[in-house]
Amino acid sequence: MKQIGFFITGTDTGVGKTWATLCLMKMLQEQGLKVAAMKPVATGAVFYEGRWMNEDALALQRAASIALSYDAVNPYLFEPPVSPHIAAELAGRPIELTPIVRIFQELQERTDCVLVEGVGGWKAPLNPREKVADLAEALGLPVILVVGLRLGCLNHALLTHEAIKSTSVDFAGWIANHVAREFPYAAENIRTLDASLGFPPLAVLPYQERLRQLSAGVSTGFEAERILRVLVPSVTFRNF
């Protein structure tokens, strides 16, 4: 089977990119695919098992179909929860795209699908020259946009979609994620984006307070048949 992969970006920070990535991983694994995920750049760390790690990256590491070292999932980690280019400057460790691309290619050789989660939003700077968008282009992956359902999401989603479409990458679709327990007129916001973007979301994900709850059997929110036909139409999957 041809190897596939996707880049997961968001309308902003804190919109649920990791939650969406975990849900997508689970759904693909249920179709018999060997899946891994990366969060190449992360800011904000906890001290765990003798070293600093990022909680989102740990969740992705644990959810992978194969055993992965932490550094393969998250090669660039910075302790302060600030913009990555600032964190990298403070640490004296510039973020470079080449090592990320190399690790990604190595994971591709070991799996059927590699998901790569961006940091912050589409235009978040990684270094003085390059942004998250440049990383997606360097990897050559189609992009999935996670829209956090909250006030302002329509403007953020439409602007981010325009920015993605202005690059060389393919836009694979968008995911609506409930980032709060209650968001008035969520359905109306989704319908507005459906009409504005020209297609419905690949999934509408439920509110999730803690990432580790995913392993407890919660629904991923994906309509598996539709999303797989959209993302990888040439592949025959086990459940349909």
C-alpha cells in the first residue's frame, strides 16, 4: 500500500490539534493501518521519568502502533510555553527543518501512515525565516485544519484556509472540535463554515478534557467510511 501522511494544523493554539490527531490515529488503526505521529516542535514541558517532556507528545508516543523513542516523536522541545522561535532563541537551539524531515522519512519506512502535528497556528514562526507553513511544505503533506469551536472561529478558519490554499500543499479537509463544554450556536457555526469552505467537516469531535481518556473507549467522532474515502480514496479498508 502507498504510504500516506497528513499534517495537522489549527486555527490557533489550544484548539485541539493533539486531540484531533489522536482521534485520527485511532480511527486509522481500527482500519488495520500501522500509524505513528510526530509533534516535531513543542513548547511547554513537564519533568517526567528523569527528563523534560511535552504532555501532548507523550500522548502521541503512547498511541503509536509501533514503539518510538520520545525524541523521534518530539525532536525539538522547549520548556517555557511561549512561541517556538522565542523559546528556541532563549535555549540557543535553532529549529531546523532538515532533521524533522529526516525523522519523518524514517517513520514512513516503518509505518503505513505518519501524522505530523504542527505547533500553534499555520503562520506560527519557527525561526527568523520559516513558519509552520514551511514545515508542512517541506514534508509535502496534505493539510487537515482543526477548527476550535469558539467565538472568533469563523474568521480564524477562513483566514487560515486562505493561507493554506496559497501554498503548494493540498488542503485535505477540516475538523470541528468542541473546545468547551458549551458553545452556543455551534451547529450554526459549523453550517457557516460548511457553506464558506464548500464541504462539511471530516469530523465533529466531542469536548475532551484530558487526552488520556481517549484510550478508555470514547468515540473518535469520525464517520470512518466518509473520512477515509476523502483522505485515501485508493485504499481498501477492512471495515467496509
